[in-house]
Amino acid sequence: MTLSFRELNNTKTEDLEITDERPTTLTGAKRQGQNLTLDTDLYELTMSVGYSLLGRGARMACFDVYYRQNPDNGGFCVFAGLESAIEYINNLAISTEDIEYLSGIGVFSREALESLKSGIRFTGDIWAVPEGTIVFPNEPLIRITGPISQAQILETTLLALVGHQTLIATKAARLCIAAKGAPVIDFGTRRAHGTQAAFYGARAAYIGGCAGTSNVKAGKVFGIPVKGTHAHSWVESFENEIDSFRGFSEVFPNNCVLLVDTYDTIQGVRNAIQVGRELKLRGKQLVGIRIDSGDLAYYSKTAREMLNEAGFSNTKILASSDLDEWLIESLQQQGARIDTWCVGTRLMTSYQTPALGIVYKLMAVDHGEGVMVPRIKISHNPNKITNPGVKKIFRFYNGGNRMIGDLIAQIDEPIPHSKSVKAHHPMYDYMKKVYKPPFEAAELMIPVFLKGEQVYDCPSPANIRNRVFQQLGELEPELKRFSNPHIYKVSLSEKLYRVKKNLLSFYQNKAKSENKSR
């Protein structure tokens, strides 16, 4: 059985419960975006101008965006940031003020500045895997094909947008796996690397599975449920703790979640129970308590017993305090009675792996004959040798609807269906794999821009989030382990493997010849 891109148009939001969801009035790439053209490295501008002034700017080139290693030694990534990338490309522009600034840095000639004045616009094609797709190292997430002077200039900003959001979405997915179905809330705005990182990070965290965010602007713009309680300063500002709780319950009787660890956690729970009784008399309820320090396993179990004995079995226990997936997993194993996990620093900064090794590499170029010629980057580090050519990805599924491997193929290769498929390891010649029928195969990449025009409508964050949950369900459990996960197979097709081997042999022979002539 062969498939067009799997689940793209049949994801059902109603299959997964999303509480407090509100439609946003500012959706997708149709939202007026910022001009990020100068949010880039200088060498993107110098190369772009250089291509143009040498008469090479209109030559077609193909670049791939991909990453080299899963963060946190994990088994997968969640692709995110495509909507931001689309917004960036749609808003490319160089202003008169920009030209004036560039003229003063002592790098660009008058002719170079005139080249920039003519404007920056992307007129090529972009294909990508949809946001929310589970992805793996060394496979193209975005393929950019267009005039080289235009395609080159996209590099830095695309990497920044996609790399950051993919990192946060992946962290969120791992946290949700550890939480085993309990809600995870993004509390990371105050620890993010700036407000923009917090804003887009909140969206990425929601896509990755978080049930809500503390970030109010992200809630407004992206329709993410906004969550929050109060801080220790609220408690400290009153003469005593119980008065602070009473004050909060008076102002927010329908959303009363009390932070109980300012002074003494056990006494804080007692005070919360007393206020809960007072709320009951008013026909309201104590929604929850939050514990932010100390032994979370011990205090959550003790608090649950106290709440249950007092008749508050429906009151939720929230926990925060430098949580990550390993600590959540440990607390689960210890029998902690935590209903909601509030994660801040270690989510929004991807604390253990604060940067994704994402790259933008030239894979093919037209040397003037109208034919795209594969190009390769060679390194003494096998992991840094690129996979040349204009490529796409096939994903294989077994009869149990589980992902069993990805195949990077050349753009003209047909989707595999009834025949066995030979797959080669990207780096090691002795490692090969054969996919034998019956299997299902799907092509992952879809068109986003064609001839410079956007042809892809961005789904809502809620639908992307559903897609992540669906795809995680298709991933083998061994790939979701936090320690020593199974390695998912990403291979090269026979045709692509031969292209790569021939290019490597060519450059090896060329190097030998040059050494002999010296």
C-alpha cells in the first residue's frame, strides 16, 4: 500500500482532549510579521552580493536544513518553527535606512549597495516536513531551491527560528512522555533567553505537548490556554499565610490555586484546606495547591492524604522547582502524587542541551548549463560529510502502524511500494538494511513555497499538537527512552548512495593527483 503524505489532512482535533482551547484571531503566517532581514550574519549579505556582482546570483542552488544529533542523547526530535520561517520569508525587505547603515560599516562598495537596493525577495521553491513531524538526524527538514543569491541569505535566520523551536518542542514532548498523561505547563518565560524566545518557545512547548503556558502574549496570539497561580511574594506581603490565601480566594474564587511552601509546606496545606472549606460554604472549590520546593515526592504524598481526609479529593496538586524529564520520571517511580507538572527553566532553555546542531548546507548547484549538479562537503569527521543532491524523504511503516525507518532519496525516485528496498547507512559502507514487503511508505516533505509564492496554509498550534501526539504513538517505545534509546534508522537509497560514493571517490582521486603534482 502506498500513501500520499500520511495524516496530513485527516488529523482530528476531537481525538485528543485539549482543555481551555480558545480560537485565536491572529493565526498562522497570515499574521503581520516582523522584518527580520538584518537578523542575520554579515557573511550571508556579503555572499549574496558577491554572487550577484560576479554574475552568478541567478544560478539555481539547493540547500538543506537538517541537524546532526538529537538533543539530550534522545531518540528523536519534534520539528517546529516552520510557521515562523514562512512569516520571515514573506516579510523580507531592505529599507533605505538599512542601506544607509550598511554603507557605513566599511564592507560594501557602492556597486554592492546598489545590488542590495534592488530588493531582497525569494522567488524559488521551498519544501519541508510539516510542523509536528517526528524527525531524525541528517535528514532534510527544509529544502530550499532558488537563485543562489536569494537562497544564501536565508541561512542564519532560518536556522535560528527552526533550531530554537525544534529544541523546545522536543523537550516538551520528552517532558510529556515522563508525565505519563498528566498535564505539563510551560512556566519558563522568566528564564528564557529574551522575551521573543519565551514567546515562540511557548508556542513550541505547546506544539510539543504542553497543556498550557504562563505566557500571556503567546496565549493571545496563538490561542494557547494560559495558566498561572501566585508567587511567594503574594504570601509574604500579608501578615500571615492564611490571610494571603483568603485574599486570593476572595479575588479569584473560580480559579483558586494556592502556593503552600512559602514558610512550612505541611502548615501551608492545612491553611489551604481551611480556605477550601470556606470556599465550599460560598459554593466554590479549591482548585489546587502548588508545591515549589523541598522533597516533592514526600510532600505531594502527604498533601494528598491530607486533602483526601479533609474531603478535597478533587483538589489538584501542582509541582514546580527545576523539573526536567529525568526528575519527573524519578518522582513517578517514587509514587509522587502530582497531578500537574509546571516546568520552567529546564524546558524554556533546553537546559541540558541549549543549542541544536542545526545546519544549512549547499547540496546542488547549476553551473550555468541548466542542470543541478550534486555538491558535497567532505570532512575528517564522517558525521559532517553531507548527503549530496536534491532530495526527499520516504518513511516506512510496518503492519502495526509503527515507524520502522526513513530513506533519503533523490528527488526523481518513485515512492516505494511492492518491491524490496535496499537502504545504505549514510556513513558506514558495511551497514545496510533491506525493507521487505509488506510495508507502507509515505513521502514526508510537502511544498511550502513554489516560485516564491506561499502555497501551504499553516495549521493551528492545536492541530499541530495533535499531530505530535499521533506521531509519538507511531514511535516504538524504545525510541522514547531517556537513557540509551534505540537508534532509528535513517538511510540512503541505492541511487543516492552511488552519487555520494562517486563524489567522494572523485575528490579523493583529485586530492591524490594534486599531491603528486606538488
